[in-house]
Amino acid sequence: MQHNDIIFDLISAEHSRQKKNINLIASENYVSDGILQALGSVLTNKYAEGYPYKRLYAGCDIIDKIETIAIDRAKKLFNVKYVNVQPHCGSQANAAVFNAILEPGDKILSLSFLSGGHITHGTNANFSGRLYNHYHYDVDINTGVINMNTVDDIARQVKPQLIICGASAYSRDFDYKSFREIADKYNAILMADIAHTAGLITCKQLNDPFEYCHVVTATTHKTLRGPRGGIILIRHDSELKQKTQKLHHKTKMLSDIINASVFPGVQGGPHMNIIAAKAVCFNEALTKKYKDYIINVIDNAKTLAQELMMKGYKIISNGTDNHMFLIDLTNQNISGCECEDILQSIGIIVNKNVIPFDTKSYLITSGIRIGSPAITTLGFQKTQCKEIVKLIDKAIKNRNNDKILQDIKSYIKTTLCK
């Protein structure tokens, strides 16, 4: 099909860019052709406010079946009793949970942004920090790992209504059992945000949050390798009326309150093309092929981290349990911003990232974040990961030598990204 709009030329250019670069951004991945077909389908034409078989619009018979299939597949994939597949993104999923169980001014305890927490977990510039009183725990300055005794101490002092375990730049697993014990001790609701690690958790490569957390949010892109979107999940539904003053409807379960919070609480019509793509994603994630992929994701991340440490790079927490890790660049005399630019110039895409207790701003940073999901989708194995590390190290050490940088770029284009 021919298109005259320049937008389609730019889409083609972006397709070429993705094929010719090594993508190490931990939150990005490549979806299947089936997911792309669902995203670009006529389902985008349909308004479907409400839920299956309870819509505000007519003509939703087929739509209802699609959303029901998406829900059923997600329940099977995550082994849960309740799923809402309508959130447009992870931030919307978090907003819906907060809106459901908190009142403005209630207290949230979460991992700080500087220690790897997400912006929707109570940063000042975000709605979560503007609507709620936020308190944070940090990783240990020496180990880079969360200390549960510290979390307990802060919870005892703060008495939060909500405790969040989850991160966007933390390379270790979460101790959900200990978090639940703390939440119960101080009468708090426990929420896990597994936006990054959802795929690893479904394959039982990380601890199971559903057994201990009252509610879990996730995204369907990143390690799940689906369309950009959010989901909300509950394994053990309950009234939780004793947990917070907002849960005052004695006949309503937490799942009912969350449904109402998603629509009409924080969203209007669901994006049915994305929900269909989520259904395709969940079906793909139920296969052995996907489980093998996730094991390779973790192996590749560990290989990248180990090889970098062997070359003298400092990795926060000295390794990773999941698909990503942070490099502390302070001993390399280069900022995260500069490193991001240098690596992009040779065809390696990373993102600058603050490190725990960073002295530089989030626009400059002292570190970069590395992730393995995208390159693993393309079939990269440990051998290629070791080669990537050599190229990263060579580029950083020769960042002022244009000839060497150009040679690396040519090698990546012609050999690693052929």
C-alpha cells in the first residue's frame, strides 16, 4: 500500500533504525507480527466503555469476546482470579489502584526514585507525589540491595496506608513475604508493581508476588513482549475494609472497587486493538518457547554484568537476578548522559540513569541502565553479549577517537546487526 504522508516515511525510517542498532534499553522489546496485526486492526474503530457484557455502547458482541479471552488468558498465565486488562499503561494501572484504595493525603511507602523506584511511586513531579504523602526506603549504600529491617523501621514510623514493592531500575528480586509481614504489622495494603519483571515472574524465575500482595500491577510490554499497556491482577480477592477508610462498601470486593476505579474512575473507553494484542501476547507467553526465551534473557543479563565487572566497571549490587542492571560510571570519568551519546553514535542504545545516592541530576546522571530483553528476542546469546561488552568498553575508553568509534559503528552495522 502506498502512502503519501511523510509519517509513513518516518515509520519506515524508525523500522530501519531498530534493525541497525543494538537495543539494550531494559524497558523495550520487539513484538511479534501477530501482535502488530492486532494493533493495526479495525478494532481501533470501536468504542467499548464499560466491561464485557456491561457496555455503554451497542455493537460490542465481538469486542466482549475479545476482552474475555484476554482476561482468561491472563488469569491462566499469572495464576490469578482477577485481571483488568483495560489500563492504557502501567502508570494508569497504578493510578487506578491508588484511586481505588487511597484518599488524597494518605501515605505511601515505596522505593525511592534514586534507588531505582518508578516515578509513579511518589515522586514530587508526578500525580502520585502531588495527591498523596510519600515516604521512601532506599537500597543499602554499601550493598545496593533493599534492607528489610530499614523498610520495617520506616513503616513503623510512618504507618502508611499503602506499601509498594517494585522498581524500574533495581536488579535484585523482592522479598514479598517479608513485605507482607510488614504491611500486616502496620495495617497497610501491599502492592507490587512488576512492570519490568512480569515475564520473568510468569516463568517462575523470580519470587511470586501474588501470594503475598493484595494487588499487583504490570505492563504488557518490556519482558512480556507485548503491546504497550497495563494490567491489574489479584490472586486472593478480599474486602480489605479494615485496611483503609475508602474501602467502606461492605458488600464490595477489592476487585469491584478497582474495576470502578479504572472505568469510570480514571479512564474512558478501552483501546480494544491493544486489548486484542494483549490477548495475543498472553497466548505467546504461555508457550515453552517463551519460557526458554526468558531463561536466555536472564542468562544474557548476567553475562553482560559479569563481563563488565571483569573489565573494571562497577555494577550496582554486583550483579543481577533479572533482566537489567545499573552501571556506576564514576570510576570511568564519564557521565551517564555522555556515555549514552557515545554509545548511540556507534549503534548501541542504552539510557542514562541515576544511581543510588547520585550527586548528578536525572538529566545528567552518574550511570546507565542495561537490559537484555530486546537483544534476546533477536537471538543474541552469551557469545554476542561478551562481544557487546568489548565494544562498549572500547567505545568508552576511546570516546575521543572518531576513527575508532567509526570502525566500531561499521562493525556493528555489518556484523552484529546484519
